[in-house]
Amino acid sequence: METGISVHSLSKTYRGGRVRALDKVDLGVRQGEVLGVIGPNGAGKTSLMGCMLGLLRPDQGSVLFGEKPPGDLFIKAQLGYVPERLSFERWMTGRAFVAFHHALAKLPAGERPARVARALQRVGLPAESWGRPIQRYSRGMLQRVGLAQALVGSPRYLFLDEPTSGMDPEGVLMFQHLVEELRQEGATVVLNSHQLPHVARLCDRVAFLKAGRVEAVEELRRGELWRGVKVRWLGEAPPARLAGLDMLARKAGCELVEKRAGEALFRVPGDRAAAALIGALVRRGFKVVETMAGEDRLEKLFEGGKP
């Protein structure tokens, strides 16, 4: 099935309608993209993911994978999920836990050992720990085996709720490489994370939720850690020179966000681009006296502004 996910007018309440988690959410997920879902605590991110997976029944609205709801057996067979709060049969070994989920999915038993080994290898769980009871795993190892169970069925749609929680830097790097592999394989990934640098690096777009509503959906430049840089210069620049700021920034591989008297805010993809931008400003006649970190594009969403 080469189609995306559509969420239409989705609402969800708890406690007899007294607590509104989602309020008429409209959202589209393109086939093969990595969509980040960000927002403050209590914004409705996990409730949205639960409704999209068919684990929660919305009060109103719909979720469709193409033309099929998440409860359709064909769709269920293509879903993978790593919840924020992982729950395990702790007496099981890591290998047995992933094999159990392969069996729950009613996948061919003959391919099970190879599929389980492949999933555990992809998440970087050391082979010597596969036969160890899960109750002896560290938090980072639990996250890895949770990822393995989500991957063992080769899902076309993968939902990840804070998947790097408790992981060490090596685990985070593994996760980043894994998401890139999944993108290349054509999987559609929905990622909920408070780690904004990870979202900026991995996602094609990001949806910002606040108080149960989608406040903004932004395109990102995937693979580039764009950040804000504010540049201040001495004196008033001539109007003609200011008018050329946008073109100057683009030639340096950056973007002009806004300009004011004596300063401007740019978005840059890295240190090399920032250095090229500053050099271009100086050559253009701007007497640069200070550069400082500006607001990150995703951080600005949390402050209620437009990036």
C-alpha cells in the first residue's frame, strides 16, 4: 500500500469529557516520510499516537491509512510501535521476548529465528545478552529490545514515542542510523520526542501540538541541524545593502529570518555556513561587532512564535 495517513477532526477526552486531550486535530502523514510530533507535556502527543494506532477510541473524527482504519487487520499487520512506557514480561530473555511478538503477529514460524536475530542486531543489542532475562537489562538495553519487537515484523508504519529515553550516546547514534535505514526502505515513521536536535536531524516535517491542537506544521531540512544566529553590526547599513541581505544569506547556504536596525537573524545549517555568512557580510561592508545564538526554529514554536 503506497499511501499515507490522514487524521481528520480527531477529538479525545478523558474523565467523562472533563479533560480534553485532543481537540479537532487535522493532520496528514506522507508515505515514506519521518514526521516529528513535538509539544509541551500534556499537549496530547501520546493520545494522538494512541488514536492513530487504534489503541484509543476517539470521541469523534477519523484516522485512515489510505482508505482503511487502523483497526483493519491488513493495516494492523503493517504497524510497529514503541510506547513511551515500555512493559515487558521480565522473566523472558530478550530473544524470547522478540520471538513472542513475532508469533503474536502470526508470522511464519520457519523464519522466526532469522527475523529475531536480524531485529536484535539492527538495534545493536549485544549477542551475549540475547539469552539473558530482561529483568537484568539496563534502561538503554530495554529501549533497544523494545525497538527490536517493533521492527521484527518489518512494519510499513512505525510509531515511536520517546524511543531514545534512557539511551547512552552510542544508542542515540544507533537510533539515528536506524531511522535513516527505515526511510530508505520506504517506511513511514511518526516520532514523538522532546529531544529537539534529534527531531531536527531526522524528520522531514514536524507537527507542533499545544493543548490538544495542531498549532503548526513545518517543513524541515532533513539531516541538517539548522539553528538561529543573530548578527549585530555597527551603525546603520544603507537601504540597498539591507535589501540584498536575503540574496547574500542564500548564497552562503543560509536563510534570512528577520532584519532590524543594526542586526539580523539568520538560520544556518552548521558552523561552515555560519563562517561563510559572516565573511560575506564583512565583504559586503557590514561592520560586524557581535554574533550570538538566536532562537532555534523548533524552540521558537514552544514560545508561541512562528519560525
